[in-house]
Amino acid sequence: MGLPHTLTRKLGQTGITEPTPIQTHAIPHALNGHDVMGLAQTGTGKTMAFGLPLLTALMEEPGQPVPKSVRSLILAPTRELAAQIRDALLPLVKDSPIKINLVVGGASINPQIKRLERGTDILVATPGRLLDLIDRRAVRLDAAKFLVLDEADQMLDLGFIHALRRIAGLVAPERQTMLFSATMPKQMEEIAGSYLKNPRRVAVSPPGKAADKVTQEVHFVAKAAKPDLLIECLAKHKDELALVFGRTKHGSDKLARKLEQAGFAVAAIHGNKSQGQRERALQAFRDGRVKVLVATDVAARGLDIPDVKHVYNFELPNVADNYVHRIGRTARAGRDGAAIAFCAPEEMGEFKDIQKILGMTIPVASGRPWEVLPDPAAKKPAGSGGPRRRGGGFGGGGGGAGKPQGKAGGRRRRGGGGARANAA
């Protein structure tokens, strides 16, 4: 593919001998100096798609960075993803003069300032910490001729749009920019128009497509019954790694404690955990000492743990695109995986959005689809006996709120009615 021999030799030593589709399509454009917009489902090798051309350019352009300067910048939304990018590139620069530095929040800033003093060839950073360092005059970006935005859609979701604009304005105007993402929200087109010049667009799978080898299913279950259902499901594969997604930090901690009480080796990671706590939890999960990892979207985006067999959407994400990223944590590197979603009545809107972006109907494992509750302000049809709450919970309709069904003509309680409610 036109890569330097020393680079291909080191790739072979790490076990990489054949390019993935995103690498096959993106690398030639990048090597020719074009800006690149890469769209590919997670777990398909995007890191090397931008990392190999970047390393090639640095190898072919000798010279050392001046103190506090950066020759190339890679931005990632989370600490974990930034660390993974650094770790993926380090073996390829072994025994070379190329220096890679990592700067992320949640870790002491002084050692990071010290490392940046000598200059950096490749800086992998999260936007917030990078801006802190810029404000402290610990690093300058005006010499950076390469800018990579990885998981750019997530950076938008996390509110980094203003940070991205400021950082991009500090990088050398004459630069090569590469943007990679698994989804393509409308705002991303605007970002690409602002930061990329006549980019080569590479898409190896439709935006929003789930990993090919992930089997998906959904349980329609009342919110209060979710923890017991999760325990029941996890008990069926206690020796396999499972990643459980919740929405909130407090909720993730609470669920982790409940699973621990049920006898599972479990840990939780989220934004309130220190970087050290998160790294220890992730390492224990990779090593298999922890079998269940409870995480929020912010903490788990971009995690590359090949042995994750099961991903549970204990709570459905508010943004449908995030479902694609969540289930992409399994079935990585050609492996198989399972994605299990729990849908409570109040999450039916999110569930419909997820099916829409996937372009498929997720198979039902248990329960019956909840119906959206009617608007109380809406005009009642003639002869209506009042609004009906429809849908069945886990276990064929009986796992909803657990209240008795009302008399004919009155209100129907959630969880009652089963097939009759759906047939109506």
C-alpha cells in the first residue's frame, strides 16, 4: 500500500498482515496528502487507517519537534479511547525517534506538562485537558501539520464543539486533516465543511449499521423488574465478559452494587471515577478478574476489549446513534457477540428511534412491545371508555407494574391485557 518497509515489518510483529476495508480505502488517499472523512462501524480498524499514514508522513519528514511544540495532533472524546490510540501506535515507533505523548483529564497535569516540554511528534489528547495545557502555555499547536478527529460524533455529543473550533484554529492552517466516525449526524457535515478541504469520503458501511456479527434481541420489561432480569441473564454465562450500559453515574454504581450482592465479579466506570480507578477497573475486566463491567456512554466509548461477548443495554440511550457504538463493543476483530436490550414503557420512543436508524426490527426475546401512551389532551374517539395503557411486560405481559387489570370499559393497567391489548 506504499507504507515504509520498517512500518510493515512492525505491523507484522504485532500480528497485522492484511488491511481491513476502511484501511484499504482510506490509507491511499491519506498517503497522497488528501483530507479524509472516514465512516465505518466500530471495531473495523479506524485507528490504523489514520495512524499508519500519519506515521509514514512523520518518518518521511525528518526533524525533531521544538520544545513545547507538536508535529501532529489526534483528538479523542474519552480518556480510554485516547489511551488505546496511544497504545496501538507505540509498538510501531519502537526504536525510532518518534515521540508519542498522551494528555487526558483525571490524571495529574504536572507530569504531562513536563513531558510536553521536550516537544512531541504525536500528541493524543482529549479536548478539555488539551485546552487546560494551552491556557497554561505548556503546549503550542502552530507547528502541527496533521490533525485527526477520532469518534468525532461523540465529541459533538459531549459538547466539545466550541473546544474543537478553538483547537482547530490553533493548528497550522496548511495541514492534513482526517475525521473518523461510526455515525454521521447532520452537524458532522458542517464540521467537515469547516475543518476539511476537499476531503476524500470513505464509507465502508452505512452510517448507523451495527456490527455484522452481533446478534440482537430485546426484552420488554418494566423498569423495576430490570435488575432481576439482568441477574437472570448474566447467570447463564457467568464465565464470559459482559458489558452493561446505564444512563447515569449514580445508577451505574447502584446497579454494580446489586450485581455484586448477587455474587458477580463486577466493576463500574463513569465520569466521576478517577483515571486510576477507571484504568484498574478496565484492566481487571480485560484480565477476566472482573466479568461484568457497568458503564456509562461517556466512559465506554471506543473501548477495545476483544473478549466482550455480551453487551446489555440495561437502559436505552437517549441518542439512537449511541446504541450502535454500545453494541460495537462486542463482536470485535471478527468475533461473534450478543447485544441484549431492556425496554421499559417509558423507553419505547428511544427503542423506535434505534430500530429506525438500524433499518431493522430487533427480535423480541420476551414480553410484548409497549405501545406509546396516548396524549391525555388528545380528543377521545366516540364511545371511548378512557385511555388504555397497553403492552406486556417480561414474562408474557405479567411483568409490568403488577397491578390488577381494571373492569371492562375502564382503564387498563400497564402490563395487563397482553395479547388482547395489542390486538385492539
